[in-house]
Amino acid sequence: MEVFERGWLSANNILHFGESDVSLVDTGYVVHQSMTLSLVRNTLNKHQLNTVNKVANTHLHSDHCGGNAALKEVYDCEIYIPASEAAAVRDWNMDLLSYQNLGQDCPRFSFDHLLIPGQRITLGRYEWNILAAPGHDPHSVMLYQEEHGLLISADALWEEGFGVIFPELWGESGFEEVAQTLDLIEGLSISLVIPGHGKPFVDVATALATARSRLDYLASDSDRNARHGAKVLLKYKLLAWRSKELPLVNQWISNTPALNSAAKQLNMSMDEFCGWLSQALVKSGAATIEDNHLIDKS
């Protein structure tokens, strides 16, 4: 197994290889699909392998599945998605899929099989348990290899937190689900966590304590989650843009449903919200404004 640690625009990819199976967990964002293919191709060559049999997506946010279509085209691999996303992907229902709501891009792809919590999937040499992990995304799953204590946690647990609790942005439950998922992780025997972003880590107890502290902070004032989620969405888009004229930034903000929901939750007009959001990135050190452009600062 090899972990391709990516950045925050593309999620980590995990390549599993065995005698009869080569599988990739998560495929990154579409703007990085050529890099994803290169990483996979180079690793296959290093191990004298020819193809990828399957792709498994922990969840269908664009940074985890944006390379699906490219991997399918090159390797004709089978694609596994969380079971509860089947209808949305089959119909490519933009009201159910997250891309339009979050203002992101993802090439259309199909699926061959479903990841059903409580069942198992073969990845490389080993069988992995499929675990439901709602919170960050209601459909997300984690993958757990019990024999070796390995957990692919996706965005349910990072070394210093977890992914944005998006359901809370549009008035659905998310805080309680994050807490339940953290409790599930605590009950597992884990030697190594491979998160969706950031390096793999072994100190699970400290990561869980950090995550619970973060959850308590966000859940104690829902406006905090709305502000945090809005800043993350704009920063994510800015990572792809690198630089964008402020009027076009404001246009994108105004046209992104999740950000409209955040503005309403914060009781801001859209003009007020647009001005606040760009300045919030600048204040946090994540961006600068020069010549009427919002510029990424990574």
C-alpha cells in the first residue's frame, strides 16, 4: 500500500496492490487529474503492475472523486461509491450531488458497485470493513483493516480536526453525527490513521481529543460553523483559481447555494457577506488583495 499525500485541493490517494487486485481509494480534484494519473502510473511501474482494478470513493465531494472519470478512461477500472449516493450518481442529480451546491466542479462518472456499511471490500491483499461515517458528509464511509489496525478515515478524522460539517450550513443535522463517528473511531483498535488530508498518524487519542474540542467549539455557536465553512469553500476555490478579480469572486459567492445559506444563517445581506468573506481570508493570512484581485496565499 502507498499513500499519495496531496494538499487541500486534492484529497490523499491510497493505492493498494496485491497479486490479484490493485485498488485506489479516492482520486483527487479534477484540476489535478493528470497528476493523479502520473502518481498512479509511476507507482504501478515501480511495482511492475499494469492496471488498476477498482476505485473506491470514501465520499463524493469533488476533492475525493474528481479523478474518477480519468481513471476509468485510462484503466477501465470498476468504481465503488457509498451506497446512499447511488441514485444521485445514476441520474447525475445536481440537487442531490454536492458540486453545484458547493460551487465546485466534477466530471460526470458512473459506478459499478456500492460500498455498504457492515460489508467488506477487497483492497489489494486485504479485506477492509466498510464503516458509516456521517457528519462532514452524511454519505461518507471509512475503511478499516482490523488485522493490522489501519483506518482510512477520509474527512471524519484528521490529525488536527475533521472536515467542514456541511449539513449544518443548510439546516440539517451534522454535529451529533460527527460526535457519533468519533465515538465509533474511539472503539476501534487502531495502529495508524490515513486521513483524507494531511500525513498519516498514530496518536489517535490526541487526534480524537482535538477533534472533540473542535466539535464543542463549533456546536456551541452554529454561526462559527457557518463562518468556518464559508471561508473553507472560498479558500478551496481560490486554490484552483490562484487569483481572481474581486467582482468575479463576488459573483461566484452569490451563485453558490451553500454560501447563500451561510449568509442567511449569519443574517448578512449578500453584499455584506461577499465583502466580509474575502476580508476574512485576508485577515486569516490565507489570501491577499492586490489590484482588485483576490490572490491565494498558501
